[in-house]
Amino acid sequence: MTTVPTTQPTATSAPWLQNNNLLGFFFMLPAAVFLVCFLTYPLGLGVWLGFTDTRIGRDGVFIGLENYVFLAGDKVFWLAVFNTLFYTLIASILKFALGLWLALLLNENLPCKSFFRAIVLLPWVVPTVLSALAFWWIFDSQFSIISWSLMQLGLIDAPINFLGDPTNARMSVIAANVWRGIPFVAISLLAGLQTIPASLQEAASLDGATNWQRFRYVTLPMLTPIIAVVMTFSVLFTFTDFQLIYVLTKGGPVNATHLMATLSFQRGIPGGQLGEGAAIAVAMIPFLLGAIMFSFFGLQRRKWQQGGQD
Amino acid sequence: MAGVDFVDVRKSFGAFPVIKGVDIQIEDGEFVILVGPSGCGKSTLLRMLAGLENITAGEIRIGGRTVNALPPKDRDIAMVFQNYALYPHMTVADNMAFSLMLNGSPKAEIDKRVNAAADILGLTKLLDRFPRQLSGGQRQRVAMGRAIVRDPQVFLFDEPLSNLDAKLRVAMRAEIKELHQRLKTTTVYVTHDQIEAMTMADKIVVMHDGVVEQVGAPLELYDRPANLFVAGFIGSPAMNMIRGRLDPGDPTRFVATDGTTLPVHRPPAAAKGRDLVYGLRPEYMALAGEGQPAEVVVIEPTGYETQMIVRLGGTDVTCVFRERVDVRPGETIHLKIDAEHVHLFDVESGSRLFD
């Protein structure tokens, strides 16, 4: 038997485990790998593709800003930008107004309160493609239930061409998006409403406030931080919407409902121009960053929410 | 300013009655405290006066005008809430100005009244702060300031001091009382703390289980409690209560169930032959060379006075002495009972028997 090496084993463990920086690095590694593989790499690849002339089946070469220069003169691209802004603006305003109204209603003492709250969530729970298909039928040019009902009531003579006319199509996809987006806004704002202490409302009504004044001076200001977060998310979701449009109109008629996301897909995959499609997608980033900055600096942080100095 | 009348006021939550017929008259300018243990209905009664709870039956009048159907904003009252209910997104000045802003007062008038209220309460330097930047006592003052600027008919306070620490509570107690003496506005104040009630009120309403047990000035309740509940609730340390009967042969002697005999000054005629409770406040026992022998159980010196729990016959009794006492647990002392201050209560009805 040989003697055991005489190095004294430390009571705890290997020295590298004692180094907090090193240990912290190893703990963060799994999350970092995940982020790099599934977020940074695709985003980076997209940005890179936007600077190349890659097509499906053929590696591209770096062409600088050529894709963007082309898009700057492309009327369809600018129409898609306009459509996206219009779609986001109108849908967000409607979702906010209706969602807030619904949240205020659900915050009252209604009978079967939890039942109604569950029902409100339904549009959000149904997969988008499924609800889009349902709307496809609702907006069908021949068999639309809306047209049928209005005809039965004698209000119109012929079915409404929901998805075939540019203006109608825009309104129809916005209606579908609003229907789908309301639950998120309503339930989040309802959660916000429930954090406002009842005694504040009572104090306001003793101070002589009418219902409208209580809403205007107590409820709304206290809800703004949550409104900011909810509407930021809502705007981001709406701006990047793809599924509803793709199922309902595929961007038609005459590109009237093409959003940046659907145009990017159409140019990139069926059209095969991967580089150009990527450039369109990258062009969305400034708008999205702008929306985030607006909410972050404009709405979210209020002086009264921060703690005192003493 | 105005008086407040409760006339046979009742309140039920569903089938469950919480206020079971309350009659209280509050004079103009009076400081009235509703006091009672948790769940006795005192806060509900206050909220009914404020218009935050419906009145199931009866009538509430403010300044002679029935307010049952009036919404809170039309009752001309101001309320200080337990959690202060300050608007977190408004500065101290805006919090105080809110009600004046709502009723459309001119800016100059609002500023004048807010500054005057801030001056009274020592808030002038804090007017630009937000509630989050204030301490508990300062928030309490802002809540009072919000009430003062309105110059309402009635002030309502709903346990306003229970979120403060003990020392601040004593200070605010004096401030509120001083404020009332200065403004002379009718005040209804709810608390579960009988010390607050005793120290601040012109008139105390003791409530228990949805009914009024007794109404009276603080010392009146202390010296002549109407029943066992009031006797036990008012006073700290609490009144000692010993079960027993009067000696049939000598009605100036009370015989406790354990056989101990205690003195009675003027035995009420109604007390004869009934099961009684012998009520004796801790300060009406004095150390004496001879008298009731009692074994010392616990001694609690506070410096100002000495509290002692002693075993008198088979019952533990609390007594309070102003002098410092040099005894140890286990020793026997002799107590001289001041029989003039003994109360006798009928066990069956709980009422005090008057001589």
C-alpha cells in the first residue's frame, strides 16, 4: 500500500466554487445558452439576411443597404407600413376603450361574477387560427351570418362584401383583432382596478365626487401604470400580428390589408426573396422600439410611485 | 355644524342583524365616541352615518334633516379613515384641496383654506410631498387636514389612531382633542380602545353586539356602569368581579361562592336573595394593618404605581397602589376595601343594582 497523497482536502469544496463570479457565470450559462440559441441567433440572422440578397436555395452575398434602398421606393411596402400603423392605432384604441369599459363593469358587484370573468377570457384562450377561421365564415361574401341577419331584418338587399372591398376588409380584420385582444386588456385592467383600495373611492365620494369624477381623479390616475404596461404589450402584439390577416385575407384585396409582418412573409417565403423579406421585418424594429420607449418614459414611471427620501 | 340623531337604526347583512335598534342623540358641537369590542357594529354605524352603508330600518338625521336616502357627497360630512385613504397620486396640498376643487371653489379660496388647515396641523412644509414620502403621524394629520378644509357639519373618525405606535397615539389623542376644542365641530369617533374613549370624549356610547349598552360622560360610565359589560369594558386594569350572595342575616356582608366575606356599604333592597356579582375597581383597595388577608401572586411595578395580583379567598384580584410596596410573591398582605365604591350586579340580567 502506498501512502495517500498528503494534500489536505479543504473542508468545503474546490476553490473555483468559492469564486462568486465564476459560480455566477456557471449558474447563468443555461439561461444564456437558451437566449442565444432561440433569441439572439434568429434576430441576428434576420438582421444579417436583410443586408444580403439571399434567396431560397441560394446563399446570398452582402449587398449593404440595397434591400432598404429598394424598399424605400416600393409603393407596396409603404402601403404595408401605412396599413400596419392604421391597424395598430385603430385596434389599440378600440381595445383600450372597450377593455377598460368591460373591466369597470366586471369590477362591480355583479351576480355570477366569476362566471362572467371566465367567459370574457374565452376569445383569448381560443387559438388565433381557429378564431380567424370562425371570422372567415362570419365575413364570408355569401354565407355571412351578419349579412344574412341584416337581410332578414330588411336593412340591406345584398350580402356585404366584407373581405373583397379594401375599406371593408380593413375594418373587418380590425374587428376580428379587437375581439381577440379585448380579454387581455380587460382582465389585466380588472386586476389593476382591484388593487385600488375601496376606501379611496369612499373618501372621494365623501369629498363630493360624482361617479365620473371618481373615475377621472382617482381610478384613472391610479390605473395609469398598469394601462401603460398593458397597452405597450397590446400595441406590440397588434403591430406584429400575422395569423389573423394570413387566414382572413392573405393581405388582399389589392394589398389593402397587408401588414409589414404578412408582407415580409410573402416576399420572403412564397416569393423566395429571403433577404428582402428579412429587410421588411427589420424595418419593424424602429417602430416597436419607439412604442416601448414611449410607454417607458412617457407613462410608466410616476413620481408618486417612488418611495420617500426620509 | 349640526347635531346628529339615530332613531331606532337597524342594519342587517342578509338575514344577519348587526345593528339591532340604536337610539343616540348627539348635540351640536359634541365629541362623541362609539366604543366597543370588535364586531360590535360601531364601525358599521359610523359608515351608515357617512352614507357608505345602507340603512335597513330606522332614521338618521344630521341637523334635523333625514339623510337616509342622501348619497355621501350630499351629507356635508368629512371622514378620517383608519388607513387614512390619502390619494397616493396627489400631493399633500392636492389631497386637502380635492373636495374644494370638486365643488368649484375659486383658486384663491382653496389656497387660503388649505394653508390655514396646514398651519393648524403643522403641515406647511410638507404641502408639496406625496403621501408615500410621509410618516404615519404626518399622513394622519393630512387626513385630518382634508377633513378640516371642508368645514363640514360633522367629522367622522374611524379608528384613526390604530395604525400608529403607542407614543404617537398618545400625542395624536391630545392633538385631536385640542383640534375639537378649537373648531367645535360635532365629531363622531369610533375606537375599540377604551382609554381613547375615556380621555377624548364628551360622551361615550358603549356598544356590544349591535346594541347600545350605555351612553354617558366618561366618568359617569366609570363610576356608575349600567351593567356588567360596561363595568368590565371601561377601566384599565379592569374591575374585579366576584360571584356570590348577600348574607341573609347581615346584608352589609357579601359572601363569595368560596366563602370569603366582603363589605357592602348600602345594600340595595333588590339584591337580597339573588345571585350577584361583586364589582370592585382595583384602586379602591388600600394596604392596611388589618383587613381582608390576601396572598400576593404577582407584583408589577410601573414606577408611577404598583399593580398587584393577589389571591383573595379563592379568587385572583387585581389591585393598584399609588405607594411603592415592599412585598414578595407568596407573602400575605391585608386589604381595606372601600365599600362605598362597591358595585353589585344581578347575575341573571347583568344590570347594576342601584341603592
